[in-house]
Amino acid sequence: MQLLIKIMFTGLLIENLIFIPAFSQMKTELDSTNCTWKSDNGNGTFTNPLFYEEFSDPDLIRVGDDYYMTGTTMHTMPGLPVLHSKDLVNWELISYAVDRLDFGPEIRMEDGKEFYGQGIWAPCFRYHDGMFYIFSNVNRYGTQIYYTKDPKGPWKHKTMIARLHDVTVLFDDDGKIYAVWGYDEVKMVQLTTDLMDVVPGTEKVIIERGSGAGEGSHIYKINGKYYITNTNYDPVCYQVCLRSDDPYGPYEVNVMSAEENFGVGQRMRIFNTTDGPPFNIVKYPENYVGCIPMHQGGIVETQSGEWWGWSMLDYNSVGRVTALSPVTWKDDWPYFGLPGNLTRSPRTWVKPNTGFSSEPKAPFERDDDFNGPNLKNVWQWNHLPNDKKWSLKERKGNLRLHSLPAESFWHAKNSLTQRGIGPESYATTEVDVSKLKEGDIAGLALLNLPYAWIGIVKNKKDHLLRFYNQQEEKSIDVETDEKTIWLRAHCNFDTDIGKLSYSFDGQHFEEIGGEVIMPYQLKTFQGVRYALFNFNKNGKEGGYADFNSFQVDEPRCKGLTRPIPYNRVISLTSLADSTLLVNWRNHVRPADPSSPFTENKAAQFRVLDRGNGRIALQSVVNGGFVTVKGQAGLAEVRIYEEDQGDASTFQWQDMLNGDIMLMSLYNHRYLNVDPRAGSLCSADARGARPDHQGGACFRWEVME
């Protein structure tokens, strides 16, 4: 077979009669791992994020021995996912509180309107007197209440008379019901017992502007005091806690979480989403953290008396992800993090003690062969679907999408989406396009702004396989008479780069169109989504496309990218300056690999298992143990003859890029070297820089 390629840039057709073999060496073949991201490492620890995909504005409650969580879903439907857990780490999606959000024509993409980035925002999850409640603003349509006695559903709904944006609710033990909302200036009001309106005369500003408070509040009453967690995003994201003896204040403000980015920096953003394409993509310096650090979340007490916090991170193009952190109380203030390193959270830590330990699992099942009576619950429609124009029954084992008129993919109705998942993933679909009609375009997209897609265009007499990149306004057409085609999208969320490819046999895939830049943007306010679509560009209803399957492959689906090398001898190389850690006069010192200090196995350490993903490092030279002492500063990481317990124990932290950090249990800070200083090791680093070049990240290699 030979292919005819046509490339078009912004209306300028460049026809190169390039005949190439159908399957060249430029192909993307998968070694399927048959797994998906699970934060539970299976060794008593978990690795953040809980879900390596968008789960934004989370709120979480405990009811007895059960934990429930929900989050923002905006314009996608069904909305308000309800997740259940027994151990705070392994979650299962048990229902959606919103099946159909149908308030106006823009939600249905009618009259040329759309609802991107609107819809359901910042829900508040509460339980009171046998009833579960989710309070959520729906932009332009006021504050909604969804309620049920069984979180598995069904959920009922009513619209509040009062309009309270980003609201949090407290059912106080004296029978009063308080609501808190606002940014910078924070307000409180009492709600009527039916929750529909505010009690007249009870509204009050509890935090004046400029006091250090932000938005996204979560209110609690703990040991007779009122606590409100709250987030700031300017100039960078961080989380604060407000505290008072009285619900109306006065409140003190204290920073509870700051700077924790898990070694990830802010990369690319689009702020002006109306001027383009091409859109102005703002690119940030390598170590700029911006909105990445943990923010907007709350706290919960387990049955054992432990406290845990959760919050989100704006994790670039994968979207805003949810992370879990141990909470330390000090002077009646809750702090994310551990003693010695407050306000910073470990990427990997021991699972919460809830009295239950679930098997490692993911909340969603991503693959779908479309053989079931319903779509897998990971799927969400882009806006409200027209249920008469899609089917799982018309052709058994296929998702049939009938085309509806749209001027572009952006306005295509009945686009079926699921969240992209990191740190890296491939989505592959098989589609039968034999029943498309003139003007139909069906395929697989990276739903973002700018978007990109690969699909089949049905012209009057023939089919074209087309790649389209909105940012570059670039099209590449491939003539084909194939009726069954496999389409693939690849997203690397470490670099925010996507790629699209196709196949005519389901085995060998041809990349097309080059790299697709995937910035985070404030139009959809979501991360990149995989989308199946079919629309008609001629302004009429057309034919249909049958999608036979959808498969997601994740090359890096584990919090431990490589097993911890227990009982193996390893070397540790600093990513910052490529020095090796060595035993030098019973101190740990970085040394150039060619230095005589590395001779006689001085750079070799045996990894000993200490349980729960923790290790001790034993010097091969003399059998001594790497140990932290004193203030953990210069010259205070030494080799001791005997194991010193916590001082000789480190929590292994996989950074998911082939490198690790080692957290000392002595002070909950990280082993580090001063790059290019020729100094001695310390163990006082608070975390990783986004470029992993700060001296706390190491590459390890097995020596024997």
C-alpha cells in the first residue's frame, strides 16, 4: 500500500506527493503493562497523587468506618463523582450525584453556545442526621444541594434560594447550621433548617480583606474550636488555617501547607483563551512552582485518632490532582507534614491507620470493549449528551456515535471523554467508519485548548485520514480506502507533549503531525482529556461511526517505578552534579566518580529492609550504618558501627523519573548534597526542586 500525504497550514495547501511505505520505522508500539495507576504500593505505603488524573476541589468526610469523597466536574456529565474508601488510599467510584445537569441551552451546546469551565464547582460534602449532602455552585444557576440517605444513590436535588459560591457548611452541635464562603474577604451566615436560604441578619464578614485568607474553605469544629482551611493562589499556591473559639470570630490565620510540589514545576499556561489560535502560551522558568504546591483541601480524623489532610495540586496539563498528607498538630494548629518538616508533605508515606487495609486498586476501570449494557463509569460526556444519538445496543460490542452538526470539534455534541492519566499514557481505539456520510468527521481527540485530533473525514467520494492541530492550524491528510482504522493518542504529562498515530492493522502505528503542545488553560479549567467524537461539518445530521474498543496503557503505572533493591548493593549518584556518595572517614561525602575516594567499594551501600518501604544503608567498606545526628547539617550524616534506629532509617521516595529521595526518620527531612561544593552530606533538605537538581535527588544503580 502507498499513501498520499497532503499538509495544510491555515488555508495554504502544500501538496507533496510523498509516497511512503504504509508502516515505516516511525511507529509507536506498546508493550502493554495491563495496569493502571494505584497509589497503594502494596508494601504498607502509598505514593502521591492518590489519582494521577484530574480530581479537583476535593472534599472528604468520614462516616463511621467509611470515607467518602467528591470533587469538581464542571461541564462534564455525569457529574459529582462519589468515591468510597476504607483506608483513605484505595478508592472506588460508587455513584455520581448528578446524572444530567440541564439548566440551559449552553449546557446542551445549542444555539452556538457552550459551557466550558462552568457548571459544577468546589463541592462541599457533609453528613448529618442520616443524610448525605453535597452543596455545589453551578455557575450562572446558583447553589445546588444534592442529597441522599445512601451514597450509592440515587441522589435528589434542589436549588437553594441563597447563592453562596465555593461554600462550606457546618452542622454545629447546638443545632445551628453555618455556611462560609468568599475569597480574601471571608463571610459566614446561618442557614435555615431546610438549608434553602440564609437566616436574615446572620451574615457577617469573619475575615477582613488583606488578612491572609483565600478561597475554597472547609469548616470544622474540633475540641470546641472552629477551624477553617482555606487556600491562596497569589502569587503562589499555599494553604492556611483559620482558628477561633467562636463561629463568628475573631479568627487567627496560620500557614498549614506551603511549597510542597513533589518535584514538579509549573510549565505552560494559557490565560487569554479568546485570542487565538494561535494562543499565547506562557512558559515558566524551570524551577517556578506557581500554582503547583498543595492547596485547597481539608482534614479528617481516623478511627485511630490520626489526622490526615488532602488537597489538590495544579499539575499542569494532566489537570488538578489530589494528594494525601499526614497532619501534625502543634499548639492547637493542624499542619500538613511531619515533625521536623511541617508544611511539607511526603510523596511516599505509611498508609493511614483506619483499622482497615484494602487491596491496591484504582477507582476507575479505563478500558472499555463496549460489550456491557452501560458505559464504564470512568466515561463522562463533554456537555449534556443527546441520548438519541448514541447507542451501545444498535451494534453489539460497539459504541455508535451518530454525527450531529458542528462547526468544529470544539462544538461537537456527544463527544465522550475520560481524563488523561499520568505520568504517561496511551489511549487506543478501533473505529469502523464505513457508515460515515459526506461531511462527517469521526475520531480520537486530545480535548484541550488548543485541541488536536486524528480522525476520518468523509468527503463526497472518498475518505481522508486527517491529523489536525488547532494551535498551529495545521492539517495533514492521508488518503485511504480502509474502513476499519485504529487511532492512538499518547500523552507525556512530565513534558506536556502529546502525539497522535494511526494503524491499519492494530499492530503497527504510524505517528503523524509531530509533537502536540499541551498547556494548562483556564477555559475548560480541566486537564487534557481523551475524547471520542463524530460531527458533521456541513451543518446537518450525517452517518455514524462504530467504536469497537477503547484501551488505555500506562508505561509508568506504579508509585515504585522499580522495586526497592532490598539486600542488594547499590551506588547513589546525585542528579545535581553526578557525584557519588561515599564512606569517607565514617562521614558520607559526595565525590567525583574518578576520585580515589570512590575506590575500594567506598561508594557501595547495601540496602536493608526496615519494613513499610523503609531502608537502612550499610556501608560495604566496614559494615557501618548511614546515620543522621544533631541538626542533620554539614558533617552530621555519618557511618555508625551499630544501627541507631530511626536515625539510621530512611523512607524510600520514588520520584517516578528514575530517581529517588531518602527521607530520614530522624527529622523527616531528606538526605542531600550541596551541588558542586565538594562538601559533606547533610540531611536537612525540605523537599525536591522541580528540576531535581537541588541536591536531594539521587539515581541508584545495583552494583552486585
